[in-house]
Amino acid sequence: MSDFAIFQTGGKQYRVKAGDIIKVEKLNAEGKVEFDQVLMAGDKIGAPFIDGAKVVAEVVEQKRGDKILVFKKKRRQNYRRTAGHRQYITVLKITEIKG
């Protein structure tokens, strides 16, 4: 078992160790989730992924993130637009790192 790992999901990379709680883009999953796109685990480096390595996580919660404001403006044109956005996220608890 490695002390930390870097894995990829949703087009982003996360550095985790067992017991960490992270927020990732929404996953359609409940219970346990396994990620096999492990880029690095301890001192092993993949090319691009490590064969047989997995990060096992437990879904804690499905929710929406904080609101961000999107503001567009063109000067001297009296053009202003405001929009809000809340991203759907999945909260995960990393249970173990295999490989």
C-alpha cells in the first residue's frame, strides 16, 4: 500500500492519501468507487498509468458547489450581463490505495 497517489477523473488530477475527503466533478455512483487511472503511487510513476493500481473511494455525498458569478461587460456600449453557476459535485472519502 502506497502512502499517496495521484489519479485522474473528470479531466482533473488529484493527489490523495487514505482517509482524505475530496470534491470531484459529479459521478453517477453510490457506495464504493474505484479509479484505475492512477498516474503515480508512492515512488511508482506510470507511463501514463500504472497497471493494476487503483484508488478506492466511498461516496459521502452528492451536492452542488458554491455559486460563482459570471459577469460580462463591454465598455461604452451599455452592455452588461450577469449569470450564476453552481457545479454539481461528488464528495468522496478515500478508503485505500492499491498497488
